[in-house]
Amino acid sequence: MVVPELRPWRAARPHVVRIADAVRPRLARAAAAAKPRIARLAQARKPQVARVTRPKTWQYAAGAATAGLALAAGVVTATGPWDSSGQRTAERDRAAALGRAGGTDHGRAPGAPAQPRPAPSAGPVLTGLGGISTVKSAPDGKALAQALTPLLKDPALGTRPAASVVDVTTGRRLYGTDPDAALTPASTTKIATAVAALSAMGADHRLTTRAALEPDTEEVVLVGGGDPTLTARKAAGGWASLRVLADKTAAALAQRGVREVTLSYDTTLYAGTEMHPIGVNPNLAPLSPLMADEGRTNDSTSGPADRVEDPAADAAHRFGDLLKSRGIKATAPGPSKATTRAKTLAAVSSPPLSALVERMLTDSDNDIAEALARQTALASGDRADFAGAGRAIGARLRKLGLPLDGSSFKDGSGLDRGDRLTPALLTALLTKAADPAHPELRPALTGLPVAGFTGTLTTRYTDGAAGAVRAKTGTLTGVNTLAGTVVDQDGRLLAFAFMANNTTNPSEAQKALDRAATTLSNCGCR
């Protein structure tokens, strides 16, 4: 599957020289320690290989969890589709580079004079993701406290920052500062949304948009299936295409001898208000189960942008124009509801939920987050509105045994200031997603931005733990949060959550959080 917005690996090359020396020692230590276990597992699994046919995404992820994602290019490749910004491409290239001297040759012409060996490609940032570690024991809590506590007392983090650091292998908390304090999480809420959605629907679930024909009336109804990644662009790049849907619909109508139709659209999948409590805002469109390109009025694919007032009507108008260009005359569309007698003419489906989750986390995409919250409600038998989505998210996380005391889910994106999460819950979510017993939750980790490389962390950690930290950012006025995973100097995978409310300088608060994550990355702490 080809995913849009794929950033070529060469875009990351300027970062490579800077971080190679920093990441190579920990990779070597982790690889050496894990090698005997990998060999034993590989030998044990040989008889099973011949029996496995066409595995699903969760089966790939389970294999990756067992073997350790950072140790072989084949294992990295097996975890599923590339994410929206190519981060796994980088990891695959690095894994391949480990098998040859010198890393990637950046353009030296054949026959040219000998030059210094090129720098290796970026280090894989999924070390230990399977939750299994054969490296040294976890860091010492007292040593961690000595390293982190002074940093979290930075005035830029307000009067009461809260934090939690957990050893992913054992689930044991190594450090905590008010870890059970329920604070406004901002976009780190999306981690909870991701885990709940994956738990409710599975990593292979797809969202379908269809065109249905009402018998005897020649009315075509465009039925929204809640796919926020549906696109009307010529280059769909692997996302569901409104153009392809028009192609299929026009062909199906022509087969029936129909050249003129009444066009309508159905948005009844969702309930309640379409407007988020923050009101009209460039960070997300009005919530609708039918939209094309997230209702954006420009060519952007992520970040703030002006949005159309009615995403469903906009998508239906575009669909009507596409039908017309394919020889089918359609009336101006209006709202309707497809009856149970309507026959599906054509349908297009999103990539697997794993890809949607990864794009949501990497780009901090609010439209996808709100859509997945409503899909979680639908999958849970609840009402597909803000309240129902919040109940469903909480119910799914409770079923996973996660600590929900003090938590409150008012939306799926974290834009609502009424949301409350604790550092303890955030680290528990990350640890659960790394649990080999829950491979369906793995995209909640693989979608996290990579420090210095992808998504909302692309321009951060340029002088720190680039490539070694994966984390979801959270920023509102007066709110700065960061939660993710880091591989410490001994190759141990740690989950962390740093939360600060009542901050007054967002830039300084962000730097303070980054320093804490970098310190954790550089810590042997024994």
C-alpha cells in the first residue's frame, strides 16, 4: 500500500551525521544482548513458517514483537504499512546498512578517488518495542530522580508539573512526580484515542464510503462512512479516492442505462452537533462522516487550514462534478438518508486502521482523532457524538485494565480543555501498546513522531536525542505535554509522560520537556 505524504529517506540524511555517533553504541549493546534470544526464537519458529499464509496486520505485528523490531530489516518491514511520513523507511534502511560496512554512500561517483567511509543511516527507533529486553536491568529510580527532578522544577513548567517513567519490559514505574495528577493533556489525548480505537475495531479495520442507488427513483445517495482520509485529489496516494468512487459509480450506472440521476448525501452515521466546543477553528473541520480532504480549502494535508462550512455538501458537490465529467448528469446534491432498499453501486475503503492511527499521531491530525473517537463509539454500541465517544474511549481503556482514576474524555483530539489524563495513564497506555499480548495496539507506538525526523518532532531535538525519542506532543495555551518512548544508554525501552499546566511561555516549556526526554535518553542512571 502506498501512503500519501511519504517523505523520501534522503530528506532525513542531513540529520544522520549529527546523530550517528550518539545512537550507534546503544544499538550495538542492545543488538549484542538480544542476539542469542533472537537466534533461539528464529529456530523455534521455523516449523511454523510454512504453515502461515497471508497473515493479517496483527500477525505481522506479533512477529515483530517477538523478534525485536530494531534488529533486522525483515522484521521492521513486517510490521505493516509505512507510516505517513516514512519513518519506517528510515528504520529499514538503517537495518540494511548494519549488514554492510560504511552505511549509505551519498552520491560518490564510480571511479572517484577514495573518500572517508560514509556515515551510517539513522538508527532504528523501535528498539525493544516488543516489550522484551535482554539488556541490563532497568535504571535505578533514585538515579533517575536525581537526573529528572531538577529539570522538572524548571519555572517554565509552571508550579505543578507531573511525570511518570515506566520500564516497558516489566511495567514497573521507575520515577514519578504526581503521577496520578489529572491534568489537561492537550494532544497527548490522541494516544488514548488510538488505543481505544484499535482495541474496539482492530488494526485491519477499514472505513467505507459508498454510492447507493434507490430503486425506481434513480436517486444516487453518497453515504458517508466516517473516513476522514477520503480524498478528491488526483494523486490519492493509497487513501480512498472520491475519483475512483465516481469512476465505479458512473460505470455501474452506464451498465444500467442510467445517464441522469438525482444526487443526495447521507451523514446519518454520526449524531449530535458537528461543531467542536472550540467553535470554528483551522485545526479541524466540522465533524461529519462524509468529507473530502478534511474540508481543507488549500492543498495542505496536515496542520491548520481554513475549512469549508459544510464538509459533506462540499464532498457531494465534488462527487457530482466528477460524475458529470464521466457522462452522468446529476442534480445539485442535498441531504438525505439511504433506505434499506438502496443497492450499493460502488464503494471505496480507507487503508487499515493502523495507517489512520499512525497518520493521526505523526501529524497530530485532529480530524482523524475525532473520527476515530466516533468510530469507537459506534463499535461499542454507543451514540456517535462527543459524549458517546468519550464514554466508549473510557470503557475500552477500562476493559484493558488501565488506570482511569481522574480521567475524563470530552473529545478524541485533546482540543477540549475539559479532557483530563494522568501521567500514570499515559505511560500505562504506551506500555500496554508494547505488550506482546496486544499486537493490535502496536500502531499507537509506531505512529509516534520520531525526534528530529518526523511529524510534530521534525524540528525538535536537533541538538539532543534525535532518533532515540518517539513522542506525542500536546500544546494548548498554558498547556505543554509530552509522552512517548525512549531507549536509554543501556538499550532499555522506557515509557515516559511529562505534563505541565499553567505554563506562561510555550517555547521555554517545550524546551524544558525536551531536555527531560533527552536526559532520559542519555541516562544509564545506575
